[in-house]
Amino acid sequence: MPILELVVGITKAYPTTTAIIAPLFLLCLRSIYRVFLHPLSHIPGPVVPKITSLWLYYHAYIGDEASTIRKLHARYGAYVRVSPNEVDIGDADAIQAIYVSKGGFPKADCYANFDIDGHKTIFSTTDHEHRAARAKAVMPLFSTKALRDNENAIRACVDRMIERLKLESQDTKPVNVLNLTRSLAVDAVSTHLFRENYNGVSEKGPNLSVSAFVDAFVAVGRFFYLPTMVFVWLEWAITKWQADRETDDSMMIVDKFVSNLVANTTSKSTTYPGRLLAAGISDSEVKAQCKDLVFAGTDSTGMNLAIIMRSLTLYPEKYDKLKEEVNNNTPRGSDAQDVQALPYLNAIVREALRISMANPTRLPHVVPVGGWTFRGIRFPAGSLVGCSGHELHFNSAVFPQPTKFVPERWLEATEEMSKNWFAFGAGSRACIARNLATLELQLATEKLARSNVLDGSKAVQEHVEIYEWFNSKVKGEKIELVWNRS
Ligand code: HEM
């Protein structure tokens, strides 16, 4: 074995040089393998993400992942390799196989970074059976019937938010509507699913008390793709060295709220926690599942409703058209159509869900054993694939002037548009609460029109900029409107 003897000889003669050169040599070999020989080497993309996952970690962290990958799609086509083992797919026809058929491919391991207090949640679990037991228990609460039965209570939450908006709009100072819409979102979720109103709308301060808690979970998105071991250490270090009073207080408030909730719930109760307890889930896990709803239910719905308010302010002619539809419906009394049946109102809701980018990035799933072939392209078992709202919703071939708010486009929606609309994900792991979230948005949009509360409003920011994390974060945490009362 002369080569082996040569290597051993060199190592002994030059130990320091070998210690430096050997890892570099192995890195080079690994890079060559990843670029030219890896089972995903046929997928196009820039060289750096083919070689290292650090590229994806970096863009996820700084919050420009979705728009950066979008530029790559423009250059390389519908399939882009965004890390050594991961492909971003900008083709809505792939949704069926990845997310829908036979339950879709399993979620990627990195969802574990969204576990709460050491528990897998309905959202974070990658295990089909684990999810099924819990989802089956709570699913009846999200049915159209359950929502219809409780519509008046949700409507009352909307009414209270509009009253507060009216009050705040009397001031000459800008109103952060994102804070109000988040307050409504937490009230609607707690009222409907916990049968206990969190009552965020009546909080007087500039920031809702659960906001810092929600933002802490949103910020997990910066580290979404990190291996869970690394994520856990990083989170520990951040909590230790970057402790933040507001977040700690908010965490405590939410913890106390769900602890009381679970302590006062029996397994006979038909609420969200009651149904989970009846399914044999431990108290500690039920608390975590409820916290997950406070996070998921507050952030995305809040963001979408704030975008509706801002868009109606920016486009007064669309606001007038909405008012006309709603006001023509109201006098019909018991013959009035349900909000679900008002075409323009629903077009507004759908369009806001398209442009809001509440969840802009790829929803990564794992190609199962046996691999997957799509449009003649082979994806090996274990590789990660996924589609993103950013890529599908801003596809100008499907949505002309894609970043513009044009509800009218939904009045005659094409099949392509519906196929590319990915606001709630798709298939068995799509948003469990999409009916609830949609109803909240519909009722609030109706009330905005009926109350005339946006009359005379102006948008303060020219652009709303976001960090493109799994759940986007609005830079500055404000979407502001101002009323000219002079
Ligand atoms: C407009 C508002 C909302 C939007 C745009 C939205 C969006 C999404 C999306 C895109 C997913 C799929 C994530 C993935 O596959 O990785 C999802 C899942 C989920 N959402 Fe929502 N969501 C909204 C409101 C809500 C609300 C109000 C709740 C709770 C009350 C909620 C709870 C959940 C849960 C538990 C899941 C995980 C479902 C599963 O994996 O089985 N969401 N949501």
C-alpha cells in the first residue's frame, strides 16, 4: 500500500500542515461530489448552495430567502437547488404529489424547530400517526357547522375591534392597525376554540400583550432550516445572553393564560383543550398545543387583515365598490346573503391572502422511499422539495401585475389561478384553521365596509417591508394608517 504509506509518512513529517490541508482537501472532494455526482446534481442553481447549506441558512436569517430564490427561478427555471439536498419548485402542478396525493410527502425534520416546550404540536410534528390522533380530536371545531353555530360570538369580537379602531382613528396620530388586527385574531381564536375570550382588543397599550410571544415564535423562522440540535443550542444561548424583558413577560402571560385554561377544563368539555384531554393527551402537551394556536392564530390572520385595511385605504375606489356590495346586501334582512356569498368581498379576502406574504417561503417536505419522478426529473428519496407562496403567488404569467392588489381578478378566476393560490398550503397538512381564518377575514371586511371606519384614512408607509421568514415579520412591527380630521 505505497499510497497509504506515503500519506502516513507525510502526516508524521508535517503534522501541522497536514492538519490544515487534510480538512480542506476533504471539503474540496465533498464539494466536487455535491456539484457533479450528487443525485441532485442535475438540478440547476448557483454553485454555492449546491456545495453548502450555509447559503440557505444565511438567506433565511437575513429574511430575503423567498425573493432571492425567486430571482434564481427567473434565471434557472422552475427547479432550483437551494441547498445540497433541497430543491425549490416553482410549478403548481407539483403541489398534488408533494402535499396532496395519499396524504402527501412527510414534512421535513426542520419543523421540529417549532416544537413548543418540548412537545410536538399538530403543526410541527412530522409523524402522521402522532398528528392524526390530535387532529381528529379537534377537527370538528373547524367545520363550517361549528363556525356557523358560533358566528355571533366571532362577529362580536369583530365589532369590538372596529369600535376600538373608530376610537383610535379620532386621534391625529397614526394608528398601528397591525396591533388591532392581531388583537382581533387572538380574541377570535380564544373565543371560538377555547370558549374564553383573551380580550386583547380591550388592552390599552400600544402593543398587544401576546405580541412579543408571537414575535418570538415568528423569529424561530430565521433558524428554520438549522439541524434541530444546533437550533436547540442556539436558542438556549440566545435566551441566556439576549434575554429580553418584554418577551419574557409576554411568554409568562401566555403561559398563565393557557395554564388556567387547561386547569379549568375537563375532558367532558368540547373546547379545543377539552377534546385533546379527552383524547388522552397530557396537560402539559395540551398547554403547548394551545400556545401553538395563540401563535399561529394571531400572526397570519392579523397580518392578512392589516393588509386588507391598508389595501382598501390605498384603493378608495375598491373600498367604495365593497361598500356598495355590502350596503346593498344589508337591507335585505333575513334574505341577505351570507358573507361567504358576496363575490367582491371574497375577491378582496382572496387577493389579500395572495399578496400579504404571511407565509412566503417554501413548505419543505421529504421525498419518500422509492424517490419521486416529476416531469421526467428524478428526486431521490430523502431529498427535500417544496413550493412557496412567494413563487406561486407572484407568477406574472398567472397573476398579471402580481404585486398589485387587484381583487377583480378573482371575479373570473381561472383554473391556473386557483391552482397557484397557496395561502393555506395544500393537502392533509394545509392550515387546519383555514375556515376559521377565512370567516374572521370575511366578517371583518364586511364590518369595515359597513362602519365606514376607513373613510378619510391614508396609509403612512409607502411600502410594507417584511422579513421573509416562515411566518413573515413586518419590519418595524407596524402597519399604520392615519386619519385626516382637519
Ligand atoms: C389567514 C390566516 C392563516 C394563514 C395564511 C395560515 C397559513 C397556514 C399555512 C400555509 C399552513 C401550512 C404550513 C405547512 O404546511 O408547513 C398552516 C398550517 C397550520 N395552521 Fe394556519 N394559517 C392561518 C390561520 C391559522 C389560524 C387562525 C390557526 C389556529 C387557530 C392556524 C393554525 C394552523 C395549524 C395548527 C397548522 C398545522 C396544520 C397541520 O400541519 O396539520 N392557522 N397555516
